[in-house]
Amino acid sequence: MSGGYPAHLLDYELPPGLIPQQPLPDRDASRLMVVHRAEGIIEHRKFRELPEILEPDDFLVLNDGRVMRSRFRCIRVATGGKVEVLITRLFNDSRAECLTETRGHLVAGDELTLNKETSFVLERPTTEEIPGVVRILHSGIPATEDETRWLLTQGELPLPPYLKEKLNDEERYQTAYAASFGSAAAPTAGLHFALRTFEELRRRGIEWAMLTLHIGTATFLPIRSEEVTEHRLSPEPYAVRPRELRRILGAKLAGRRMLAVGTTSTRVLEGVLGQWRAKLAQRDVADAEKLESLGQEKLRGIFPMEGETDLFILPGYRFRFVDRLLTNFHLPRSTLLALVYAFGGRELIRRAYEEAIQQRYRFYSLGDAMLIL
């Protein structure tokens, strides 16, 4: 978009008591607000009704990222002070992106000890603008990939700060289909899907595919600048398997409506496949049969199946791939709310949020869902 976008346009007041601290007993028991953009109509449904609300020509795309147990409570060797380290992204070596929290002032070179075997050496301190970087050491030497992955199954689950209670069942902060290890937060729109949801979708003839975006600071850090356009997103890694990419593109070529489950799926689809029509036309691919004839390397040459995205979707953005969006109710001044405003229109979404507050919907990660048609 051109011009500025004041951050205060993403503000709203949320009364106390609308942020649940525990999930509902059943994943699909949450409420579902259905927002019809064309008519400006808002419906109040249950999430378990999603399969009957959708139609067979809808095609869902979900993020199968699995949350790391990546919060660690360490001791700063230089002072003995306590430091909390949250690993938000793994790099290819023993290095990792992180957020740190401590009373003191950390500097590059600080060693943060977790236990007798494991410590973190700070390469770049965390600031308000950018996350920090640490090197993970095991027995004093850079940790191997296997040691790092094991470590990130042993820490605390990195719940958002507005969740003050320990979850009774921590697996409920993972989607039922979580598979790809490496996220620092859950793709929360997917938390509502139970196994029976997929059974009902299949019975209705509705198909879906999976991709991966490992959620990091770009997704959950708040917008601190007064102008939203001055906010910068840290890159987050994504991957789309060849079979899933063919199914997604095949559905689009067949004229099916693309329903992104969550803002993270949306950012991958728009960032990687936004120019899908022109790119396929250049290769004379006009239908699913011609798509299948493309070899994997040719397909990879057209659409990068893995990489990073820092796509920041703001009001004024023109969506080129996603037709429908399933999402949760998001925090004020968040990049997620900005994306939802862009997709649904600010006035309609503001009205939907006001109605959600009046109707006492549950907000944020463990809350209810919104379907924008």
C-alpha cells in the first residue's frame, strides 16, 4: 500500500475475562463467527458446523508447524543473574534466533548457563526492534543438530504472555495435525480442528493440503512504531512439499476457492503463489493435466518450495491467491490484525470485533474463530 497507516487504527478495548486461560474440552466446541464480506452480514455459529458451512469447491490449506519447547531459564555467568531465553528460530548450524528477558543489560559474548551440559553464548542481544542470536553449546562445544533438536523438546512450552496458567493438557497448544517441528508459537486457527472435522470435510467432498511456516517473531511481536508501515517483519522459514503444491495449484486451476487456515498459511500462499496465474501461463500450463506433466525440478524453478517470507500484509493489499480466511481474534496493534483488516475490510472487521465483544466471544490463542467469506 502507498502512504502511511497509523498504528492506532489497530487499537481496540478488550474487557477483562475474554481471554481464556484453558482450552475448551473439545477442540471443535469453540464458537465460529462467519463474516460475509459481500453482504456485510455477520453470523454466529459453532466451529463443528464448519464442514456444512463450506462447499465442495472450497479447498483448505493448513500450516502443519509443530511448536518447540523452547523457553529456558538460565543463569548469566558474569553476574549470576537470571535470564529467560526463548528460542524463536533455528538456523542451520548451532545458532538460533532468540528473545531474552532479564533485569540486567546483556551484551554480546555473555554466556547463559542452563545446566552442566548446555549453555548459550549471546552473539547479538535482543532489542525492541530485532531478536537476538545465540550459539547453543553442548559440553562447551557447538551443539549438533540432533542435540539441538533434543534440547528443544525439553524446555518449557512458549505460551503467550497473556496465558497466565499452565495448560492442563499442553498438547492442546499443538494442532491435531502438527508434524513439522520448529515453530515458536502455534498456528492458532488450526487448534479448532478435531480429527472428526476432517472426517466431515471428507464426507462433504472438501479437500485440503498442508504447508509449513515456522512461526517466529514476525508473527507475534507487536507493532511498536506509530506508523504501521515502519514496522519490519523478521523472515520466517516456510516449506511446501511438491505433492501438496501440486494439489494446491491443481485446485486453483480447477476454479476452487482457496481457504487459508490462519494468517501464516495466508502469508505463504500469497508470498509464494501470488503470481501463480502468470507464472503457469508462461509455461503454457492451463489445467491440472499439464501441471502433472511438469517435473519436480521445473515446478521448483517456477515456485520456490522452501525459503523465507517476510511478507507484511496491510490494508490496501490486493489478495491474489487466497479467497477465504479462517482465523482467530487477534491482539490490538498486531501484524495479524492488520492482515485480517486487509482481507475483510477495516470497517466490517471492526464491527465484527465489537459484536464479538458484545457476544462475549473468547479472544486470542485459545479463543474462538472467525471465518471470512
